[in-house]
Amino acid sequence: MHTTRAPRRQTPVILWMTTLLLTAPVALTAQSILPPEMIQAIDAVFADIDATGPGCALGVVIKQELVYGKGYGMANLDYGLPITTRSNFYLGSVGKQFTAAAVAHAVREGHLSLDDPIQKWVPEIPEYEKPTTVRHLIHHMSGIRDYLNLWGLAGIRAEDVNSDEEVLSLLGRQKNPNFPAGDRYLYSNSGYFLLAQIVGRATGKTLREYTEEEILHPLGMTRTYIHDDRLEVMDQRVVGYQAMAGGGYRMNNPWNFDKVGSGGVHSSIEDLVHWDRNYYTEEVSGPGFTEQLRERGVLNNGQALPYAFGLTHGRYRGVATIGHGGALAGFRSDLLRFPEQETTVLVLCNYPNSDPPTRGRQVADVVLADHLEPLLEAEAEEAPTGPETAVDLTPDELDAFVGHWRASMGIEVEIRREGDRLIFSQDGGRTPVIVLANDRLRLEASDIDMTLSRLTAGKFTFMEVVQRGQEFTAERFDPSEPVSVTRDYSEVVGEYYSEELDVTYRLVQEEGGLMVRGPLGQRGLVLLEDNGQIRTPFGTLVLQREGGEIVGFILEAGRAVGMVFRRVVGGT
């Protein structure tokens, strides 16, 4: 338990007065620090945010000073608390840079080496064919399966209370990685969860204790929390939300999620100004620290990666950037730094479709207008345009979307019209839909875009879907039409058990076809393809045969692939 926090470091009076200015009413901040026309242009980036709903906090840091900070919307709807530059947001994966910094600092202090095999500190993890080092974890080159994906596949809910020991046990049961260490880049939250364990075991302190004592508090960041205690009271905690069908909001907050390393950091615009300062001053950890944090990963084939120490190198309109984004539950965040201009844009939000990366780049367009290259015509078409807003369609136009849809992997959903709104319904859940055009939809609470086509008798019949970068299709179907089973699936039906996940999946033949049933009672129609693969809501099942008989399958599911399931009960 951490019930006390170190006192804030003494600061000169002139800086204290500057802080007062920066947390004063916005009009004073704008007039005293940035030109009014620049303030107006920046505020326009956030003009779509309802002042009575969830929103975002913005910080523009130039030459290590917060030159503009403002809150848009509400931090807590229960109590009507507005977002300010002191509001504490869950940062999601923006917190990875704090974990990486703690590792780098511990290395400089002699507690561990980046080339240590991870089993030196976490012997729970099996030794795979190629040794996995701390460095591999830092740069997402380890191949270790993502524990958040494994949780979903194993029927473990993030809203439940899950101990670190249970996560280590799950990772320890994985007989193989996604790929040999160093062969590829694949983002994995497991790597950073393990880094937290390594820092703790190497230093004799928890990641929180070590990072607070060695980095955060010396920088004056005494209101930044590494959330390893789910019951802890937190100063000015922001709550995450999502919009609901018919209006209003529900909480979408990681109350019980206390895993750190891969995330778990709560912070505010004002505290992050101190964090940004150290990038230039290196007052914590000393000369060479920033260069260490900028070091890119290098694959076994010599290819350098954009990913460094919890930070990603990039370019925007011809200017070098380094930063990271974050997302969990209702929270979205982005830290975008332009090192050569000593400018950083911070955007922290508490609703899913807030799109901080786009907003941050639009703010950069304003404050760095004299430094950014002009957009070529082709680039302008791809430039950030801000969160897309809904268009108004007639009831007949909305009805073109309405109906039952079956995705290519078997998931069935329904789109309904309620008045002038479309509602997306799946397994009893209801999510409002943003209508972006007369043939385009977006789920408000998810990263799902839908483009519809093949209009027949006033109804779309085909849908192309992109969900978090993954593409698939869906087709309209009529649930009232009787379904005749023309294919015999007895060869594949049965129960399949995975020792790695300690879970059983069932493939069953029902009136509608072949169905999969998951560990939490989830069920969905699946598609058995001629190549011996089964596309399911959980991922792709690659059937395994011995002597012509199906004996199991291999589950391929995004950041976790190669899980072995053995057939334990055959069909009848």
C-alpha cells in the first residue's frame, strides 16, 4: 500500500507564478502566452466536444514551458467536474515510456543488463529455442504472446481482479513464442508487463516504488500514479466513458485493472510537462539518458525499427517526431514530441472516439506552421482532418443500412433504426452508430469502420469492415428464412482443449451451421473453408490431422498465435 506521497519539490517563485498563470482561466492563458488567433485555431480542433460530456485535456509545451493548456468537457459526469490541466487521466500505453525509462535507469545504476536473458529475473517464462533478452522486450521483438489477447482467449475478463502471479502463470504455460526472438517486430503488452517484474526483482522495489523514488519525484511529478493498487484514492481522477444508444453515457473505466508496466500510469498535463523537460535537461539519470531512450531496436537481419524505449520515431510533414499513443477502456491519449523544435503536444481524453493523434497533429499544424513542410496534394488527401462528424440522412436513407449482417468469420449482428439514429446490436449489447456518409458508418465506442455497397431494392447487401487495422466483410441475411443444413460437419465437431490457455472450446453443429462455443458461453457461427481453416470470432483455427483424422487445431489470433488445442471429445 502507498498511503503517502513525497512532498513536491521547492520551485523558484517566478516559476510558481508561471504555474498560476497556466492554470488560470483560459482567456488569460491565451492572451498572456500565445497570440489570440493561434488560441482560436487550437480551440477549433476541439470544437466538436460537448462541454457537458466527456472530453480532452490539451497541453502545448515549447522550450520546456506549458505555453497553452486547456480542458474541454467533463472529467466526472457524476459530480459535474470539468477537465483541467490538473486532471489525472489513465494514459494507456503512453505509460510504456515510463517503464522503459525505469529499465534504462536501472541499467545505468548497475541493477541489470539489457542483454540479460529474461529467465535470469523471471524464471517462470520457458526458455525458448532462441534466448530472449531484456532488450527484446523493450523493442517488442521477443515474440512472447500478448497477455491481453491470451486473457480474452482463455475467458479471463479484464474487469475481474487478476494477480500478477496469475499473469505469470499464464505466460509460463506458453510452450512457444509467436516467433523466435529478434526475428520480427510485434507489439506485445506481455513484454512490458515482464519488464515491470524484472525491475522489481532486480532492484528489490516494485516498479512503482523504484520509478517514483528515482524518476518521478525528483522531477516534481508527485501527482503521477503508477496504478498497482486498484483501491487507492487518487487526486483528481478522471473517469472513462462511452456514449450509449439513445443518448447519455455509461462508465467505461478500468477500475479493477491494476497491471503495470504495459500501462497503468495516471497523469495530468501539468505533471507531463515535467516529464517532457527531462528529455532535454536529463536532470534525472544524467547525460546520455535521452539518447538511450531514443535507441531503436534492431532485428536479427540488421533492420532498424522505429520503436525505441517506449517511444516511436516518425515524421510529420517533413519534421522528425518521437512519441507514443495509448488506449484502454474509455481512455485515449497521445504524446507527440518534435525534438528539433523542442515542442510537444499532449492530448488526453476520456471517451473512445476522441482520436488524440489526429487532434495533436492538428494542433501542431497551428503552433509549428513555420516549421512544417507544405502538404503535397497527395499528402493533403491523407492529412488528419479531425474526428469525422455525423451527417444527417433521411429515414429512407438510414433504412438502407438496417438489417441483419453476417461477417465472414461467422459473427452475426443487427443494425436497427430508432428514430433518426442507427443502433448496432450484438449479443444483447447496443452501441450507437455514427453515419459518416450515405454509404459509411463508424461505431462510436469502437475502432470499427464500415463501407457499404451493392444496393438492392433500397437495401445495402454487402459491407467492407476495418477493425483496428484488420479487414473483413459482411453480408446481409434474413434470419426468418429457414436454414437447411446441407453440409455434414461431424468430422470437426467436438471439444478441443488447450493446455496453454487451460480452456476448452466446442465446435457444434446446429440448425444454422457450424458453431463455436467459448469459455464464457460465447457462441458464434463459423466458416469452414476448403483449405482446412475455420474462421471464428476468436481467430482462425487451423485443423490438424493425424492419419486422416482431425486431432486438434492451431489457434491464430492477432498478437497471440500458434496455441495448440487437442481434440478431447469427438462429435456424435
